[in-house]
Amino acid sequence: MPRADLHLHSNKSDGMLSPGEVVLEASKRNLAAIALTDHDTVDGVTEALRAGDKYNVKVVPGVEINTSVDNGELHILGYYIEHTEEGFVREMQRFKKFRMDRTFAIIKKLNTLGLYITKEQVLSEAKKADALGRPHIARTLIKNGYVSSVKEAFEKYIGQGRPAYVERRRLLPREAIELIKGYGGVPVLAHPGTLSSNLYIELCINEGIQGIEAFHSKHDANKADAFVNIARKHNLIITGGSDCHGEYKYNDDLLMGHTTVDARVIDRLKNMAYNNRMC
Ligand code: AMP
Ligand code: FE
Ligand code: FE
Ligand code: ZN
């Protein structure tokens, strides 16, 4: 049965591989299909689509939009979004600007705390990224010897509630769902297993989510089962993916391809996107 990994990041956000490399690695792992779902950017989609033609991997255009609920985060995937549409590109530009400003504000706080890293260092760490993020700051802190891991950087300094934390752009799940649908995409609730309460699943369902990522690296079999049942009950599309950022796990193999779904789910996503465009 052909398999698909529908949650992958590239260096256009906080992943390590270029979009082309993501697709090449997918072909090496015999994946029939992938979705590129960078945080708050579609900058890598065109390159991924081209690589998909070259390496014979079906590429689904995607994005992962970060939203806020109470004190936590809730991520919404958008599949088959009209990623070249002018209005959508403009929306993404606003995200980019916000992420840039936030990154600089975090650097300022770190400097005040006596951790001397510069904008230039972070920008050079982020290299090709369109969407700057805390992982780029964390990697810069490691390079400067202030921490020994990304995890430590979050726990000590830049995670929520830590001294150099700066609030993200507050976007509600409803706003992200509407944004995705408004540009012909299919909104899917990402990794519900990472939410602090299942009530947020209900919230997303009430606000028009069309799919649930039941299968994810952070979901064990019981969790996945529970999410499959919720999705079936509400007639939502069941998706899944590894959420690989280019990290090596499983005896030096990439995380990519270790959580997959039947590639036929892509037809459902495509049909749903078509319907969204019609309304
Ligand atoms: P940002 O988009 O700038 O708010 O950064 C969030 C990203 O940082 C997430 O998408 C994860 O990839 C990563 N991240 C969040 N929390 C942690 C953590 N505790 N340890 C390592 N990486 C994290
Ligand atoms: Fe990430
Ligand atoms: Fe996520
Ligand atoms: Zn992700």
C-alpha cells in the first residue's frame, strides 16, 4: 500500500533540510507522497513541487499555522492551500514580519540577561528560512556556548514563562481555519495529542476543522486510536505524519517516514479542497 508522510518541515521554517532535500529523502524512503508543512510559510512549496516531479514523489502543498489557546499553542495544518494567491502571500508576509520582530525582541531580552547573541548571528543561523523561530535562537545559543541543547534553551530562557520569552502573535484557531478555507485549503488539527485538553478538539470541530492528524510521532497507538474514533464520529479526514524537522532518530535514520498514512487520503484532501473552492 503506498504510504504518505503528510507533516514535514524544511529550512524555510525551523527544519534542517531544504525543500528539495526533503523530497529526495522521501523518495529514498519509498514514500509515494509527502506534504511540506512549514510553520507559517509556504515559501518552500514551489521548490518541493518541482523536486516531486523530478523524484517521482507526489507533493501536497501545505502549511502549519500556529495559533494560541489560553496558555498553550494549537497548530493547524492547511493542505492544498492556494499558495501562490496574492492575498495569501500577503497574509504570509504579515506572519513573517511578526516573527522577525518577535525574534529581535527575544534577542534583546537575552542580551539584558547577559547572553550576548546578535541579530546577525541568528539570521545567519536561519540562513534560508522565511519564517524565523525560536529554534534558530536556540541553535545560536548553543553555538555561543550558553546552552548545550535546544531543549535546554527552551527550558531555561525562551520557552513560555521563561525570562526571555516573548508572546507570539495571537491568532485564534477559528482565524487560522478561516484563513485556510478562504484560500481553498483543507484545515486539519495537527498533533491533538500535544494539547492540554481534548476540549480543544471539540472547539476546532465546532469551528469547522475538516480533518484530524490522528497519527503523529508523539501519539502512541492508544492515542491514535482515540483520535481515529473522534474523526470517524464527526466524519473528518484522518491524516498523519512524522513532523520531521530533519532530526535523526531510530538508529541514525531520519524521523521522516516513521509515521505515515495510506496515500489514498490525499484524494480525500484534494476533493475537500475542491469543494472548499466551490463555496
Ligand atoms: P516558534 O515558532 O518560534 O514559537 O518556536 C516553536 C518551535 O520550536 C516548535 O515548532 C518546535 O519545533 C520548537 N520547540 C518548541 N518547544 C520546544 C522544546 N521544549 N524543545 C525543543 N524544541 C521546541
Ligand atoms: Fe517546528
Ligand atoms: Fe506543530
Ligand atoms: Zn510541525
